[in-house]
Amino acid sequence: MSLSDKKVRKKRRWGKIFEYSSYERNLVVDDDYKELLKELEEDYTKRKSIVVTAQEIAAKRDIRVSVAKQLLEDLEEKNILKPTISNKRLKVYIKA
């Protein structure tokens, strides 16, 4: 998605006008998902210590946060990562 595809929106609050742009990240399916999972698996097994969140992966790889959460859950099932801190909004993973 290019910069021209972003929508600039205006929001008024307390007499001030805020401009922000919405951005939709890519949805990853089947073959791309497996390839991305393999890349992450290789990357995280090589590192000594690591702290990872779904938002961090989504920003780096330009994918949706829901896809990043699923990737982290799959890596948790393979015993590569394990959750350390979790609440209803955020899970932080470290190397297992």
C-alpha cells in the first residue's frame, strides 16, 4: 500500500482540529503465512535473548496485528517462545 492510499481524516475536539491518517496493513494467507512463520522461527532460535510483542512484529513486517498474534501462538506451541507478561490487551513473549 502506498502513501497515496492513506486516507487523511480530521477530528475536532475541544476546538482543536486533529489530522490523522488511517492505514490498513496486509493480510497474510496460506503460503505467505508459512513462509513468515519459518522466517520468524529461524530468527528467534538464533538470538540469545529476545522480548517480542505482536505489535512489534506487525509494525516490522507490515502485517495485521491479528496475524502477528497467531504467529506468536504458533511459535509458543513449538516451544520457541513463551509468554511472560499477559493481560487482556497485551502479551509479551521471551525465548523459551
